Amino acid sequence: MVVYAINLFIVSIVILIVGMIKPGWIMFWMDKPSRMGVAWLGVLLFMGAAVLFGEGERQKKLAQNTPTEISSGQKSQDVAAPQTAGKTQVQEK
């Protein structure tokens, strides 16, 4: 994910620079494209890349923190034993 984010950063900067010089190249479907539309497109792509980069870093940290193996003698601490809310069980003889 991080690699895609870096690539999207580069693409957004290139689109912003080329679009500011010649907006007709980027927004070819419009008759008279404005530089403001190109600026919005560049900013939105840049923001998307920033979110993608942050999510990729978060996923990387989560992958490093998870235990890979649990031996048969150990119980996972993530799984809690079911508890009753203050109720006690009475055994009858």
C-alpha cells in the first residue's frame, strides 16, 4: 500500500504541474478547462495518497505487533474466558 501511495504522490504532483502549465492536456474532455479544476484534481489525488500512505503504515505496524505462533501449551491473551455478570452457579447434590 505504501508503494502505491508514493506512486500516487508522484502522479498528483505531475498532474498539478502539467495542469498548471497546460490545463487542456489533463482535462482533454472539456472545451475550456480552468486551472482551478486541475488544482482541485491535484489536491484530491494528493489527499488520497496521504490517506493511503497512513493506512499502509498502520497496516504495517499491526502486522508487526501480531504474534505469529502460539504454542499448544499457551493460551492466547486476546481470547477472554466467558464471565457471568456477578452470578454464581449453585451445584445440587
